Amino acid sequence: MQFYSEDEVGNREATKQVRLIFNPQAVIPLENIYFAHNSAAILSESKKELDKLAGLLKEYPEIRIELMAHTDSRGSSSYNKALSERRAQNTRDYLIGKGISASRLVATGYGDTQPVNRCVKGETCSEAEHAQNRRTEFRILPF
């Protein structure tokens, strides 16, 4: 990858070649990727964030990612696993529709196994708290 810096008046330093090293263990949340309760359909307000991700993937064609979808804790664990897999697949399909090669995208559903808050089975939580767990994240895969 090449980069350069530019000061406030437009003076540009010489282009430099760099090698980026990504931490494949890092999980990066996608902001505003929402799903309604009991649905795998990507909400329209979420598509803007996915469009940004598609742009990033087009800019860096060597990057492969895992799309990790999650659910809230309501419903059975087996149902939530299947629902999160449909969410991950729908997210993958959306990015493919934006021109990203399927070979660069791995879709994984984690169900309700990785909540970001206290809302696990048996806990009383608000709808807003449940919504926090209905999310999609991505991880950069080794390349």
C-alpha cells in the first residue's frame, strides 16, 4: 500500500510504500447494522454502513472478512443460531450485490452466545438493551 501526507496548504511529501499488518483477532463492530426482532431482513438505515464497508473492501481488495451476526437472548438457542446465520448470510449477500467477491466474505451466525450487555436468558431487559445484542461485527481474516 502507498500513502503520503499533505499539510494544510497542499504541500505533499513523497509517496511511501508501507505494509499494513492487521490483527486477525480484532473484532470491529459495524455501527447501525440493525435487524428487527425475529427478522433477518437488513433495515434500510443499516445499508449506509454496509455501503461504507463495501467501499473499504473495494479500496483494499486483499482483505477478507468474517461477518459475525448475533441475536438477542429471546427465543431458543437453536432458533437464535439459525436466525443469526440468516442475518450473516443476508449481510454477505448484500455486499456481494455491491460487487464484493463471495470468496472474500465468510458469514457466521453466533446466535445469542456473545451478548454485549447483561441481557442473557432469564434477565429482564428493555427493548433497547435487547437491540444492542442484535448486531453484526466483522473480523479481518489472515491473508
